[in-house]
Amino acid sequence: MSLSMYSASVPVFVRMCGNAQKWLTRAEEHAAARKFDPVNYLGLRLAPDMLPFARQIQIASDGAKGCVARLAAIEVPKWEDNEATTSDLRARLQRTIDFVQSVPAEKFAGAEGREIVLPMRSGDPLRFDGESYLKFYVLPNFYFHITTTYALLRHAGVELGKRDYLGNP
């Protein structure tokens, strides 16, 4: 049996977004135990020129919902990036999970060969076939931002380990 575009995307996004929700809960517990406002996490950065913590989650969310929509040839949902608390970020991750799970596997038929065109602010759009888009653009970018989220929380002292990152099978 071959690996489908659906099974290579939707379950991955659901699992990692779900794991990230748990990290946010642990971050809130960490903040409560040390008596500080968890909103402090939202501006975390490892370097001055990197996007802050909240944007890491927003970009991972955008990548997941955009990928599923494009592969299924449906409109990409547009969400404001206005999350102001860890609870808001957890809710955004849940909306992402809900959206990607709402798209039936049948909508992915032929997605590996579907042309994906991404407009770029810098000019010429990026063009991919669906399989290349998933394997070489979306998944690396999604994991980059979800891993950065995890690393920022670890750097802030939240007790997370590899099992928290990977989640339960």
C-alpha cells in the first residue's frame, strides 16, 4: 500500500499541533509555579532578528491549514494573527486541528500532481507539484516553526523532554 498525501499530512499536523497544545499547558503551569504571567512567553526569541514565540505558532498553524487546503483544492481559511495569550494560541492550534480533520481524505485524490502556486511578497511565485510542495516546502517549514516553539519553551525553563515533543504513539 502506498503512502497517501492525506496520511502524510493531516495526521502529522494533528499530532504535532496537539503536542504543542500540551506544551502550552505545561508552560502555563511553569509560569504559575514561579508566579509570573504566561503572556511573557509570547515575545520569547533566541536571537534579536527572529520572530517571537507567538508568530512561531501562527506560522506553523498557517502552514498546516494552507497545505491541507491547497492539496485538497479548497480555499485556504484566513485567520487573524491576534492571539494575545497562551490560551489564545492553544485555541488557534485547536482550530487548526479541527480544520485539517474536516477535510475528507477523498479531496486529496490527485494531490501529488496538483500544481501549487504560492504568491511571494518578493515577486515571482513559487511553483510546485503537490508532492514536492508537501515534502520539500511545507513539512520542513512546519517542523522548523513547531520545533522552534518547543525550543523556546525549553530555553525558558519549561520542563519538556523528547517524549513531550514526539507525543504518544
